[in-house]
Amino acid sequence: MKVLFATFLPMHNEIRQELDSAYNRVLDKSYFIQGDECRKFEEEFAEYCGVKYCVGVATGLDALFLILKAMNIGNGDEVIVPSNTYIATALAVSYTGAKPIFVEPEIETFNINPSRIEEKITSNTKAIITVHLQGRTANMEAINVIAKKHNLKVIEDAAQAHGAKYKGKKAGSLGDAAGFSFYPGKNLGALGDGGCVTTNDKALADKVRALGNYGSDYKYHHIYKGVNSRLDEIQAAFLRVKLPNLDRWNEDRRATAKKYFEGIKIL
Ligand SMILES: Cc1ncc(COP(=O)(O)O)c(C=O)c1O
């Protein structure tokens, strides 16, 4: 049997007509950056995650970087990150000028081991980034207790965890802020690059939005040294088509994983 590796075609064929009309809707309007599609997607994804705010950005890496910048984390600061993650988690920290401090994973989940965090905390530590690796949520209860005790921010790297739940709450709603990636292979993938930040903190959301838009809070008024990192209208329109299918697709992934677990014998 021929097994295709990570093909998106069957998934996109299911919703091809809706994708076509989303594309046509944007083309007809010809408004490509920071329009209604992005705003509506932000509202819909915030609601899906159970948070008040969502800010579209260009990539998952930018989402993490902008959260850290918005929290004023930079030179001389340290941020705890899991040693077992994709490189973007640590890169986001080092791009701010802060130092990533690595903590080894738990062997059962491959996620950050909360019992090894405190030994790495110093007077320079500002935040903990947790990663919900492959959709398995990190031990947020233990991490939030440590963070509270040491007055640290908790940032979720939820790039691999769209729709994942921890004690009934969705990834993206489990810390001070979360960064998502919409890279095409993610559970919720755009047809190109994309990302977003979710949070319940309005001031943080506003600052992330401004930082990702050249530091601008309104047109031609620049209050921060920002970057250009925005979710464009075409990708937002595609993501709006895909979001209502996310839970079903996650179920499909679980069913496929189950088949592999049952069908592959480890010798
Ligand atoms: C755990 C993790 N964090 C961050 C990222 C970065 O996302 P992006 O590729 O959209 O920048 C990824 C995705 O590749 C990831 O898997």
C-alpha cells in the first residue's frame, strides 16, 4: 500500500469550494492587510480557545517573539524553555536578547518537567515558556504554581496544540499568553505562513498588535520599535474556512495514530 507523507490535498479537496469562495471574497474586496477577514478570524479563534483576545501575526516564531517583547523581556533576562522542542521556542527568546535556559523533559510526556524548573530560576528569570508538544498539554497546574511563587510570566507555545485541552480548558488559555503557528502542517494550517497570539490581557494584546505593525497604535503614529508581522487577509479567510473543521480533523488524526499504535509492533 502506498502511504502518502503529509499530503494536504484530500483535506483541502473536502473544502475546496469554500476555499475558492474565500479567495474570491478577498479578491473582490481587494483589501489585503488588516481588514475584516483578519478581525473576524481573530474573534472566532479567541472564542474557540476560550480567551478574550487574539492577534494575528505572520508566523508562530513571531507570535512568541512579540509576546516576549510586549512583556519587556530582553537583554540580561532569562526565560525557562523546554530542552525538547522545535528550535523556534528558544530562538524567540534569543531574538529578544534574553537567554533561553533549558529544562529537561518528563519521560512520560516529553514535555518540560516541572520538578526541574525551580533549580534553574535565578534573579534574572522573567518567564517560563511551556510547549504542548504534539498536542499533549504540559503540566500547567504545576507550572502555574511555580510561576506564581516566583512572580514569573507563563507563555504557552501552542504551535502544535490547536484544540488540545488541559482539564477542560483549551491550549491558548492556560497561561498569560500563547503563541500559535498556522504553518500548513499544523492542526490548523494556513495555505502559507501565519500565526497568532491569544491572551486575556488587553494591554498585552494591544501591545503585540502595535509591535507587529511597525510599533504603530494608529496610522502613522509609532510608539514602539516594532516589526512587520501581520496575518494577511487571504490567509485569515482560509483559516476561517478551516477552523470549523478543526475538531473533526483532530479526531481523524487521533484515529490514524491509533491505527499506527495498533498496527505497528515494537520489537
Ligand atoms: C513548537 C513550535 N514552536 C514554534 C513553531 C514556529 O512556528 P512557525 O513555523 O509558524 O514560525 C513551531 C513550528 O514549526 C513549533 O512546532
